[in-house]
Amino acid sequence: MYRFSETGRCWRLVVIGGGSAAAVQVRQGDIPPQDTLVIADRLGTGMEFLGDSTLQSYADELRLSRYEETFQLGMTGRLRPSAAQFDAYVRESLLTSGATVKSARILEIEGETGKFLLHVLNGDGRISYERAEKVVLATGSNPRTPPPAWAEAGAVAHDVVHREHAVRRTDRWADRSVLVVGSGNSAMQVASLVAPDASEVVVLGNRYVGMFPIESADKYSWRAPSQLTCELVAKSALECGRPGWHTPCVRHLVYDRLDVRDGEVMWTYRAGDNENPLGSRSLSGRCRHARGRLINGGGSAWEESRRIEDTAVVWATGCEPVLPGGALVESLARNADGAILTDECGRTSVDGIHALGACAGQRAVNETVPALVRGRLPFPEFLSGRGLPVDTEVPA
Ligand SMILES: Cc1cc2nc3c(=O)[nH]c(=O)nc-3n(C[C@H](O)[C@H](O)[C@H](O)COP(=O)(O)OP(=O)(O)OC[C@H]3O[C@@H](n4cnc5c(N)ncnc54)[C@H](O)[C@@H]3O)c2cc1C
């Protein structure tokens, strides 16, 4: 059955998503905004759940267009904007881009290059259709949710803490032990948020990432907002439980095993895995909370446990891509993390479908590059045998 689009128009490009990647595409890509339809179920950054928290990027790193005459995010005297400020900037950038912007959700994409059909779920529940020569996925990612056994025990993803903190709800973690599972910035930032109200906080990472640039040259390792948690670990190691102490008890451990069963959360850790500035200050015996049970004769590995009913567990183990449904999108080649594989022009393994931003594994706004830019491309190894022509000129 042939399904007509509401406008009867076949768009040169439909961009799906209303975040920073969509804005980068519309503002920096080669296809003019007037030939572009943006469809998003929400306009603004996917980081909006961080509310008034300061982002770790500097304002200028978050610039969405190289061509902006006045940079709307420039704030006198502040290096970093809040997530709420960036959210407003992304929205404004899309609405003033010249592209047609539609508020709706894409359920499915079918068809082939030159004639894609997009199934659109509108706000009033009506299904309509749009046609496109090319489609760009800018659909972002969501925080990873805890595995089923942990979710059943009450564990939540880290965005839940930010959302509750933004409306001053602290009952999930106030006066309780908080275990934050994860080793990146998200884990460290959640730890600093819950620390003032929790009875103790333990960050359990599968590795030690370290502070950028002192301990690691990787710019995605801990940055300024994570520094507070580092400081709390060091200060509480000196003070926790001592007369006159006032620092929340925070520890950081690289764990060996982590399990939930029989109403308890338990983890094991070894001194050898924690020979770093935070781990060495978090081992068993450091304070009244750190009471591990020795599990080897040599005295360098411990097991700790907490009763689930006294504990809040927060999952901060990264993100996974958000994608529309349908066989075509399901067939896209992915990397080990689940992100869509693309070449440097955003081409995916399906001709005519491109991707950028978090759904394509681009980790920051200033790493987000527009798809569909002119250029002669070498045939990418990973797309080999997936139907893309060799050395194609990417038409804009
Ligand atoms: C805690 C945390 C802190 C971070 N801090 C920073 C930072 O300081 N600096 C930085 O550069 N990056 C940071 N990041 C990474 C940041 O999230 C990404 O760089 C950026 O938000 C990705 O933008 P995006 O447009 O790809 O996705 P998003 O901003 O998530 O946008 C995706 C959009 O697609 C829409 N959408 C999804 N599916 C559909 C559909 N089927 N139909 C219609 N619309 C759809 C969504 O509603 C949304 O509008 C942080 C991430 C986290 C988790």
C-alpha cells in the first residue's frame, strides 16, 4: 500500500532527533536547512536531566555552529554552562536554523535510498508518514539500566538521582549506604550529589580511571566536576568518625566481584587492584564504615556486604543508543558497545541512512561531526560487503 506523506513532499533530508547532534547536522551539514525536516520527540539536549548542574565542557566546546555571529551560550565570567542553559541553547539553535521542525516520534523507517518512508507517531496519537531521500539518525543514548537482578533489588540508573536531586528529593539515599557502580565521570558526579545526605558512599569501579590530565591523558577520564569526589575520599579517609568530623564518608574501590543475593549486596576487592590515590585510602580498616572480612590468608583481599534494605544502589555504567524500530534500523552494523558504526561522513551500513552524535558513539558535543559532508571517501573496512559502493562521492 502506498502511504502519502502529509505534505506530499519528499524531503531531501530528514534528521531524527532534537539534541545537539541534530543541531550540528542542520547547522554544519552540507544539505541546506530549507530542504531539511527535523523530527524530534523532544527539543533540547539529552543531558537535560542534569538540570542546574554544571557541565564538564567549557562553553566554547559546546558551540553548535561555526557560523554563529553571536554565541548564545557565551556567559560572562563563567567557563562552563549548566545543563539547563545548554538545553535552552540547543532548542533555540534548532528553532532558528531555518529547518522545518516537527514534534513527533519516529516509530520505524522503511524503504531504500532516495525513497525512505518514516512512520511518525504524533502527539495526539495519530500515525502519519514522511518521505525522505536521506535520513540522519541523531537519536542519542540513554543511561544504561541496572541488570534485572539489581533492578529487582531496587537499583536505579544514575539519571534518576539527578532528576530527584533537581526537585530536592533525597529520600532514596538520605541516611543510607549508597553504592555507585561505575568508574567514569557519571559515577563520580553522582557520588558528590548524594554524599551530603547519605550515611556513606562507596564508588565501585571495574577500573581506576584517574584525573585528567594529572593521572591520565584521556580527556574522557575524570574532569573538574569529579574532583569533588576525589577530595571527599581523601578528606573522609582522614576524618570519618573522628571527634569533630564533618566530611561525608566517601570511598572509591576497584572491585573484584559484585553480587546481589539473599537481601544483601556484596563485593570483594584486593589491595593490589587499589594501589592508587583513592583506592589506597578506601581499603578495609580506614574508618568505621570500612569493615571488610578478610578472604585470603595474606591479608590483602576483603569482602564487604550491606543489607539491601539499608542501601541505595546507583548504576552509572555508561549509555546505550536510542534507535527507532523496524528491520532496516535493526540491520545497521554496530560496534561492541552497541553504537551504530559509521565512517567519517556518518555513512552507516545501509545506503542513505547516516548517523551522528551519541547513537553513533561520539562522546561529546565537540566530537560530533555532521554527516553527509562532501568528499571522496576511501571504502571503509568495516562496511565491506554491506552494500556500499567503493570510493563514492558523497552527494550533498
Ligand atoms: C552525565 C553526563 C554528562 C555529560 N556531560 C557532557 C559534557 O559536559 N559535554 C559534552 O560534550 N557531552 C557530555 N555528555 C555526553 C552528551 O550526552 C552527548 O555529547 C550529547 O548530549 C549527545 O547529543 P545527541 O544529540 O547525540 O543526543 P541527545 O542529546 O540525547 O538527543 C537525542 C534526541 O533524539 C530524540 N529522539 C530519540 N529517539 C527518537 C525517535 N524515535 N523519534 C524522534 N526523536 C527521537 C530525543 O528525544 C532527543 O531529542 C554527558 C553525558 C552524560 C550521561
